Amino acid sequence: MPRVYEDFDPKYASICSDVTVYSNNKGFFKSLAEEIVSLAEVDGWMQTFEDVEDDKKVTTVLENNTIMNALNEVLSRIQPMFRGKDARISYERRMAAQTCLKDGDLTKSLALASQAVLRAPMTGTEEIIDAGVSLALALWLRSEILLRFNRPEAALEDLKIALKERLPARMRSEYYWRMGHCYKGAGEPTRAKVSYELAGRLLGNNEQAKAQLAKDIESLDYTSTPKHHHKPEVYVTGGAKLNLPSLSKKVKVIEEKDKGRFAIADENVKVGDILLVDRPYAACLLSEYYGSHCLHCFQRLENCDDGAPVWCPNCSGVAFCTTKCRDAAVSTYHAYECQFLDLFIGSGMSMLSHISLRMVTQAGYETSQQIYAKYLSNEIKTVESSVLNDIEGVTKKNKLKSRKERLNRTKKGLKSFEEKNSNDDAIETKPEDKASYNEMLELTAAQIYSLCSHSQQRKGADYLKRIIMGMFLTQCLKISGYFKTCSEDNMTKAEKNTCELLVRNLQLLQFNAHEIYETVRGNHQFSGSKPVYTAVGIYPTGALFNHECYPAVARYFDRQNIILRAIRPLRPGEVVSENYGPHFLMRGLKERQRMLASRYWFCCDCTACKENWPTLKQMDAEPTLYLRCPNDKCHGKFRQGKNIANRCPRCSIKIDKELFKDHIDSINECLSQYKDGAKAMEHEHPQEAIQILSNAVDSFYKMAQPPHRETHIAQESLRSCFATEGNVYIVKTEQKEK
């Protein structure tokens, strides 16, 4: 099969492919991979390897003694490398937090107290310092700071955990008293009174304290109600599809021979319609955000009003927003990754390499082997995914007995998977629930392993680098205890299967992963705001949206969830396109084609490319307006001017020039609405701006067609407005005293 990227820039394509495996400027993996590749090029072995079938490539490498001797020398030196617990550091951070608290520096005090919590060893493991209750004491201090920050729910959570972690009995009266303050601040006066009364029973003969406690009880307001901080759920417009609950009924997935599977409109789509709300199959937080975001759900810890950073029982390198997120991570993937976090960072392995590992660790050994047998092994090849069975345009293959049965099972199964993989709910540890979760991973894996990997276009050196990474990660898994349930007789085969699964993951992730971002802003919602990428994930349905340099949807994220929302109207049959590369507004045709061919290995033939649309700067120099053919079924367009043809060159319909004059008046009204939308954004009214701009863009497309400078600016404004409903971080600025 011809390699598309060789027609544009093979050297740049090689660099683009390498960075999906490892970093070019940090870590040891780059030099290791290049050294092994050099050994493989001796005596023409690499050329022979390139011609080997995919399912035999890992075996071929394992049989090359020269490569394996060099590689085993490195793999044999792998050992756990992570930041562990330290009672002394926890104690020092706690003392420093107390000092800052006395000095009135609450912000610094809270940061130090959280460090004390995260570095504290588990209760009873280091009794020389703090009598083995460093964690309880750190939580106790942090609860006081949180209460002063007016975060009673978070303080309450710390108090509850502190009691479980053996908070000294002599502190019980203070404990219940502070708990009363927390319930009072949270708007739960009845529970506050109970806590205050428990404190009173433990105060003994301290009459002064009892008098103050009586005042606290008297001050309770029984008209107050509990505070709720949860964001409302986001739902797709028009209801969800039965076989794909994350997708709107307004969209369907079809398959064509040269394009593969992709999404098109199944009915009219309006600007602002939510077409996809999809959870990731697997996602990983970038290492630079381990201290500021929850490792599991990616929520910024600073934004968690209901809780404060929660620790991993083993390492001090990550944090979680709640115990639920912590337990979900520790009971699955983090148990195998935890002890190698610093090694992963130090190796320079890419984020996609980490996700390829996460796809294996989250499932566990047994489920991963079942996934391998179903979707990679030549011995068994069955696909149960509803996406594969219910698409249009190809012969449908069906393993289940009936379509109704398949849809019911899929709907129930995917719902179960979403519940188990929820950001707010921990994965249950009951055997039957764990089995159900793993079963749904298998079902969703059918969608993932049907995504393109372009293995036939992959050069031998590129493939070998991915196998080296697969072997490196497999060795880490072996040391972590991942294969502990595997028998000795089956170990060699299990390790090879796991390596092949990792290699396949690395290939498909290169073309199907999404960067997850949050919007970082200052005092104003829009002025100076920018997207900052914090994580990467792979989405089973989200990956089915094809690229166009002029996309039909805007993408934003709510924690881990990807949300696609229409920024231009679509008619049935039109492609619902996304943009995961260069946009025509910013880059010219030649540069776009080079970047897409080198990074994603395809030649884009979207309308913006076929018609070579001008960039935004070029539109500034030469403003144009294209009027739409009055025939709704025709895509013809006419440039505004004196010499408009009498008939459409595409459909031959007669042109009513007076109608075009009316259209121009209506378009001028759209331009006026664009300005109104901009004013609403200036005044920080995003919902009002969305309504105004959506209606205006919808109206524009009834009379005209792109490219059109003002309309594109309005669509980019909509993108910014949509993002205000997703992950947002407000950078706090100190107010100067007057």
C-alpha cells in the first residue's frame, strides 16, 4: 500500500510518528530505540521485518538474538521508581502549615497541609514519628484551615477520615465541636446540633467551653438548607441513539470503502445542537498536572468545594479529588502503574504510550487476555460492537441472534459501563460488579479495536520502536504483579500477547486519541482566555468523527467527557466533521496538507481544501460573499457582484436576482446580530451570546455559503461560549488595596 506521507514530507512524518511513542528531548527511551533500530538494520534484517505480517512481527523480534540480547540488558535493570511516603516530611509540612496559619496566610497554610496529608504514611506504619498517626493529624489540621476558608463540606470529609485513621481519643471533644461547625456551614443544623451535643458530653467540667458551646447551639438557623455544588448533566439534543447512547439521534454512522466509518447527519442539525457526549475508553492525566488535578477524573483540585486532595496509599506522586476516585483508581490501573510513575516520566515515554498501558492495566490480566483473544488473535475473531453491526453502507455481520436482542444488550451494557466508569462513582469491588465492569470493557473494546491503525503504511523502524516500547511496558507490568494469576507454563505466551496488545494500542492511538483541555481565564470570561491541555483520552464513539479543515462541530470537555456541539447547520447526509489538525482560517492549503499527511497519514479532500479557501488574514484583505443557490438540494454558490448568472451552473435552476437582493438584506441583519453576540460576550453573558450567534449563523446558511469572514469569527466565538460550560479554571489575581 502506498504511503501517503512520502508524497509530502517523509522526514517530518517520521518525527511526527516518533513523538507519539517517546519524547525527542528528554528521557532515555529515544536513544534506546535508535540503538536497537541500528542493530536491526544490519544485514538487511529490517527490510525482511517490514514484509512480515502484523501478527508475526513481535515473534520475529523475539527470535532475533542480537536485538533481544541488547534489549534484555536494559529490561533486566528495570525497577520501581516513585515518590514514596515519609513521616518526617509530613511532620515538617504540618508544622510549617501551623506557622502559616498563625500568621494568617491561609493559602500557603492549606498547600502545606495538603502536602502533609499526601506524604503521610498509612496509619501504624511509622510509629516513631507522631505515634503512627501522621495522616490523622495532618487531616485534622487541614480541616481547620478548610473551615476558615469557608469550605465546610471539604473540612467535614477530612474530619470523617481523620477519625477512621485513629485520631487520638483526647481530641474527641474538639472533633465533634468542629464537626458541628462544619454541618452548620453546610446548611445542616440538625446534624450540627447532634455534633455539638456530643462535644458537650465530652467536655467534662470545662464550664467556659460549655458556655461557648451553648451559644453555638443557640446560633443554629433551622431554615438553612444544604448546599449543592454539582453541575447539571449534559444530554445530547434530540435524544440518544439506542445502540450508541453517547450519540444524538440526529447523527448516524456509515461506512464507505475509501473513508472507513464516519458520522453524518441523519436529520437537520441546528447550530448549538449537542451531538455527542462521550466518556473515554481510557484516558491519562499529563504528569505535570499530577499535583493540581485528580488523577482519575481530571477535575482541578482547587475547584473541588466538597473535598480536598486525597492520597494514594502507596505513593506521594499523585492526588485524587475524593476517596471514590481514589478507590476506583487503586482497585484497577493505579495498582500496577503507581510504583513506576517516576520511571515513566524519566524514560521520556509519550502520553500515548501511557494510555496504551492504561488500556491494559484498567482491564486487568484476565480481561486483557480475553480482549486480545477476541480482537487481535487469529484464532478467534468475533466483533459484537453495535457500531460495527448497525452502520449503514456495508454488509452487516451479526454474532447475536437478533437485532433487537443486540440493541437491548448493547444499550444495557454501555449504560452499565458508563455508570461503572463514572467520574463520581467508584468501581465496586464486589465480584459480580467487577465481572460486569470487565464484560463492558470487552464490549467497548470492540469499538476501539476496529479503529484504524494504518499498519500497512507503517515502516519497519517505526513498528520496531513500538514493539520496544511494548516490551518495556510489559516488563514493568511483570514486576508490578500484573501477571500474578498467570501460571508459569502460560507466562511466555501471556507476556507476548500483552506486548502485542500494547503495540496495537500504540498504533491506533496515533490516529484516534484526543487531547483534553480546560479553559484558563482571568477576571473576564473571554478576554485573554485560552485552552490548556491537561490530559489525553481515546473515545469509542468520538473517534468516529472525520476531520475537515472547516469543521461542523466545536469540541470541549466536561471533566473527562468529550462534548461535540454544532457550529454550522447540517442537512441529512452531510458529514458531521471535527477538526483535529490545522484549521483553514489559520493555515494555508499546502501547509495543511503537509501536516495532515505527516501526522495522520491521509490527504484531506474537504471543501476548504478542494476550493482552496483563503485564510482569515487573506479574507481581511479581500472580503467576499457567496450567495447560495435557491435550490435547497444544490450546493452551488455565486459570488456577490453585478455579473451573477441567470442560471445555476450546477442544477440549471433559474436565478431570481430580486430574491438575491432580499437575501443580501437578510445577511446584513445577520452581521448586525453577530455584533450583538459579541457585545453579549463582552458583558460576560455566554448563554445570551450562544442564542444570538446560533440563530444568526443558522440564518446565514439559508442564504449564503462559506467562506465568509464575519460568519467564521462568529463560529469561533460560539466555540469560546460553549467552552464556558466545560472545564474552566479561573486564575485568581490579588486585589490591590485602594
